Amino acid sequence: MRRDLGFDYRFVGAVTGLVQLSTVGFALLGTWLVHRFGAARTVVASMSLCGLCLVSIPATGNVYVIACLLMIAGGTGASTFVPMIDLAARVVNIEQRGFAMSLISSAPAYGVLINSALVSAFAGSGHWRIAWYVTGGVTITLAIAIAILFGRAGLFEETTGQTAAVGDGSPSLRAIMPWGALIFVLGFINGMMPYPYLTYLSPFLREELGYSVGFASWLWATVGAVGIGAGFIVGTISSRLGSRHAMLACYSSFLIAGALVVIHLSMELALVSAIFFSLGFYPIYGLLPAYVSHRARPRLAVTVLGICTVLQGIGGTTGNFFGGVIKTSTQSFDGIYLAVAIMALIAAVIAIALPKDQQGQP
């Protein structure tokens, strides 16, 4: 794409940053749409919009139009995920909700593998447009199939915006304090802590430790492969012990992953660190919604998840920024991974401080 369309890596970096900003905006938009039109309609509309953007990318040669399409397509990920807490509350019993949300949050691992296959099949031979058309076509097809399934399940008939919240799920955020404040802090940490680990992993391995590109690529593949199974593992913990204990398991995995890098990163320890990291990375984003759904009604839970998604985006940008500051000031990546371990420890303490899941809530 860069060769055919004539953009540079500075443009790539700018678009990546704009996509992160777009995610924050779409998280807020998704929250409003759920309250106004319902969770099912928001999911189907977001997927359809994403698919249309993806198939439009190879059809235009204007890089600025492509940047806008990527911002919209990237943002729809947030407006698709935010309604999941409402849908899960309606179709999944409370004991299995943590398991379901862990699987949903691990879904990007499947997407990474599928995209890798498409890139290797088409982009390497110069047919990168086919990869976009296939991805967009599959997304639109899934949107149509999901619309049919949601219709048959009756999920379009009632929206959280039409249902009055009662009891512990009062529309006021005051009703969820002080544990709601802890959830917001964890939402920020969930962005600030793991993203620098991934952002600086390849430069750390190649520039500071001198490992080959092949080893770095293999390590990334390991993160994706382990991430697929992580949803099942952590989801099982959530179903049997509760979302709070599953969160503690994830943060412990992050702590171990960061500490192993700081100790002395041999190739063997790098592999172990990547495994521990991927065990927590994908499922953690489903555990906060699962925990909130145990303690708040769907209407308020959607709002809380929207705020957490915004804080996660801000946290990710903040983490990457300070990661660069640490590398520049210390001339080493070690401080970044020490910070990851410290933040994981703080998050684990917060998870312990959270009230127990209210498993008895209908």
C-alpha cells in the first residue's frame, strides 16, 4: 500500500494515533446509541459501517480519504464492544457471563490470525486490495447474519433506553460508588499498562537485546496463539470463582510478564513472559464488563463500560507516551517493563479491594 499510494511512515503513525482517538469518540457515541436505539441495533449498525469502510479503502486512491475510513472502521470496534454488556445480560445467565465476556474480548486474537493469513496470501504478491475486499465482505456478511439471528432471538424488541433501571442499577453513577471509582481506575490502567509492553516489545528485542526479526515475529505469533486459549482459561476461572478472582489472575500474569523482562530477558524467558502476558491481555477487557453486570442493571452498566472504554483509550495513549519518555531518559527499555510490573501490582491490589461479585442478581 505504501509503495502504490505513496505515503510514508510518519503518515502511518499519525493515522494510528487518530484511530486511537476515534476509538474514544466511538465509545461515547456507542453508549448514547445503546440508550437511544438499543444494543442489538448499535452492534449491527457498527458492523455494517465497518464493513462498508473496509471495502471502500481499496476503491479509493486518496490517502486522506483512506485515513478517514480507517478512523471510522477502527472506532466501530468500540461501538460494537460497548453494547455487549447489555446483550450478555439479556442472553447469558449470570454464572456464565464472565466466561462469555472473556471469550468476546479474546475474539481479536482470531482476527489477528485471519488477517495474517490474508496478508501473507495477497499483500506479499502485491494484491493488497483483495485483502481489504475480503475482510470488508466478510464483515458485511457477518452483520447480515447477526441481524437475522438477533431478530429471531427478539433482541431488537426491547432496549435498555426503554427499560427503567431499578435498585442497585440506578441511572445515577453515585449508586455504584465507591466501587465504581475503582472500576474507572482499572479501566485507565487496562490501557496504560499492557499497550507499552506490546508497543516496545519488538524494538526491545531487536535493538537492545540483538535478537533476530524472526524471533520477534515468532514471539508475536505466540502472543496471538496463546490469546485464543486465554479466553477459555480465564473465562472458566470467572465462572467458577467470580470475575474479581479472574481479574486478579490476569493482573498477576501481567506482573510476572513484566518482572521476567526486568530480571534478564533470555530467549527462554522472553517466551515465558509473552505467554504470561497473553494469558491476561485479551480476557481482561471482558472481565470489567462482566463484573459491572453483576452489580448494576444493564442501563447503568452500559454507561460504566462506555466510560471505561474511553479511559482505556486515554490510558493507552498515556502509557505509550511515557514509555517513550522512559526510553529516551534512561536509554533502556527496562524501565518500561518495570513500570508495567508496578502498575500490574497496583491493579491487583485494587481488584482485591473490590466487593465480591453479586452472583445472586437475576
